[in-house]
Amino acid sequence: MTKTEKGINRVAEYCPALRIIDFMIDEYIVLGRQFVSVFANSRVNNVYFMKQTFDFIVLGGGSAGYAAARTFHEHGGRVAVVDGAEELGGLCILRGCMPSKTLIYSAEVLHLAQKGSIFGFEGEIPRANLATMQARKKKVIAEFSEYRKGQLEDGRFSLFRSKGTFLDSSSIILTDGTVLTAPQILISTGSEVRVPSLPGLSDVRYQTSDQVLNLDVIPPECVVLGGGVVACELAQFLSRVGSKVTLLQRSPRLLKEFPEAASDALQKAMIEEGIQLELGVNFKNFKQLDEEKIEVLYQQNGDEKKIVTRFLFLALGRIPSIHNLELQNAGVELLPSGHLKTNHFQQTSSPTIYGAGDCAGPHEIVHIAIKQGETVALHALGKKVKPMNYDCLLSVVFTDPQLAIVGLTVGQMKDRGIEFSTASYSFDDHGKSILMEAKHGYVTVHAEKISGRVIGAECVGKDAGELIHSMSVAVGLRASVHDLLEADWYHPTLSEIWTYPIEDLAEEIPAVV
């Protein structure tokens, strides 16, 4: 006991009032400790330390989340954005389309330079410096991420750098115990790398497609698991920077969701570049042989095979990142795929809760995520808004040749009973592609038989991701093949190739007067 405490006690002996005050202080201390104890267990007792109310809450500040937050704010709503990721920006900017396409483009330039002799160049053949490529990528990405970070932090929204879980359909609790409530909530938490349950896989030292994006040393050889978009882009990139690549795919062909002709064209090009494609395999076991080597056992056409590698890369797609959200508390249901179950306005099974972006699907594409986010905000505000419609869907794969599709597929047209006509033309018979040494691929146009309206198109070839937009405009504006022939198509250009199938269809389908 200090001298001060002894003095107070001595005075208290002769001052009853002081003894009462002292007793009250002790009681308040006890009550204070009980108060702290209650809030330390706030979730158990349904009592919360801090509660903030908003008009709209967004979980995830990526493309879909930011689009929704921006749109809702523009109409005067108070918006909270909850994002607990290490960096702000979202998948596309940080680990998806922007970093991967930056590296892919560097590899494309290198590939063209290495083919210099075909175009009449002499001299030393250039080689990849992956560390330099990565430095350029980081510089490019920093510009985008800083911009998005600035948008989220510019004061329009209340930004919470935290994780959140649902308490009920109108409230979430953050990791620090803060509770946020709103009449409408958007889940836009994106996706994460899919790691399948394969025998022995969890026991070996694999790297995911996210991790590959940060490699600064070229692996002399590697094995890529997968045959979808990410796997094909990754395999070709690694091959072009100098790695001996083996791709193992369970499906009998690459890009099984794309037309067979498209996947055939890509397979042919990848084989020509020296990529070993092992398709239709059944994975039997993965084994770590030593500190570096990994053994992959698989079955193909009834034969047992194995491959030993030091670098095993997983590129087996992505899954919705919705773990630990405690969706059951909010009555939110999932599809068998693991995506949020939503309607055409992106409402979940709990009408006040929406889903958008990769975690909702059905297409993990940035422009779709943005459109979904805007649709969510306008619908939540009670504004008139068109429901989501994917009849004009645009998809691009950034391999070489690139694959691009817009509108309805052949399967979709048949399922709907649409009578259509199709015409195609090959790049190996097109002037501009021949002089560019870009002969792989084709273009295809699908038109409604009665009206001649363009309802779908495919492009596989050089810069297909750019070329497809001519048909995207046609599909979106419901233009006919006859309408398109009214436009000028400059010669010699790659875009000019569209005129050949368009002319064929115009001859077959009479113009509607």
C-alpha cells in the first residue's frame, strides 16, 4: 500500500462520506470488469460493443463490390465496404487478369523476337529474364492497385479493413466486434485457387497459379495440372520463357467448354511450340520423393504412367471465396458448384442479400462482375433496372492463338429451338494473317435464318480478343449480316476476315425488307 492509499484510509476512518465514495468506486470497478467480460463474449450473449448502421453494406472491394458501392453512393446512399484482404484492389488487379496478361504479353513479344529470322532479322536470339518481367509487371499493377485503393479510400464510403461474418440477414460482425447493419448487403468476396482432393496431393510441394505469377526464376521443366483457361495460358507462358512444359488434363481435350474446333486449333499450336499435352488422364497418386522431386502417377488409355518433376503447378480453376461467412445465419443458399444461388437481379435466397462477381458466377469475367454490381445497387435502391442477361456474353482466352466467343453457342441455339445458319473462314487463307505468320485459327458467324440477325460468333487466331468486338457490337445491337455489309472493312486488316462468312450468310439468307 502506497503512502497516498494509507492517507486516504486514515481519512476515511473519520469521514463516513468518504467511506461511501470508496465503496462506490469499488463497485464501479467490479461492474466495469463485468462489462468488459460481457463484451469479450459478445457473440455468445448477443450483446455488442459498437453498432453502426448504413443503407448498404458491401463485402469485398473488388470489381463487383466497387461497382455496386460507387453506384449506390451516386444515388445518395450511405455505403460501408468491408475488405480484409492484405491489399486492396481485388483479384483482377492483384492476382488475375492484369498481372497474368502483363506477363503473357511479355512472353508474346519474346516469342515474336525469337522468330525474327522468319521476318528477315539476324543476330543473337533474345532470352527471357523473368525477374525483369516481374519488375515490369509489379510496376504496371501498382498503378492500377493504387488507383483502386484511392477510390475506396477517398471518403465516399466507410471502409473497414476487416473480415466480416453474418449474424442475420441484415447485420454482420467484424473481427474487432464491431457490428454493421443495413437493409441490403452484397456478398462480392471473389474466388480463390481450387485445390482438389487428389491422392497424395496435400503431401507434396506444389505451387498454385497465384504463386506462379510471382516466379522470378524460370523453371527448367515443370508440370501443369489442368486444361482450362488458367492452365492453358500458364503453360504457354512458361514454355515461351524457356521451361519444358508438360500439361496433364483429365478431360480428353483442352478448354472443354469451348467449341471443339477452337480447342483443336489451340492444341495444334501448343504442340508445335513444344508443349507436351497429356490428355484424358486419371490421377492415381502424388509423392514427394525428396526435398525437390515430386512423382506424379497417372493412368492414360489404360496405361500406367509417371512423371517426375521439381516444379508442380496447380491450375485447376477457382472456387468461390465464401468460407467463414456463416451464410446459414442469413439464410443464404448455395448452388452445387459452391456459388451463391442468385436470381436475375443477383438476389440470393435471402432477398435482402445479393451476390455478385466470382463468388456468384455463372461467369468469372470482370465486365460481367461490374455489370452485376451495378445491377445489384440499382435494384437495392428500388430503381428500374434490366435483369442480368448473358445472351450477349463475351469470353476471351489469352493464349496464342487467342480464343474469343460472343453471343449464343451452337448448343444454346439448339436447346432453344432457334433455326440458324453458320459460315466460317480460316486464317490460313487470309492475306493479313499470312503476312503476319499468324495462320492458326478461324472465324465463325451464326445468324438467325429468318432475320439474318447475328446471334453468335467465334474467333480463334491472332488478336481474337480484339477482333471479336466487331461481332460483339453486332450481337448487342441485333444487327443482321446485311447490316454489316453496309459497313466498310479496310484491306488489308485482320478485321476484314469477318466479311467472308458474312457475305456467305447474306447470300443464303434473304434481306428482310
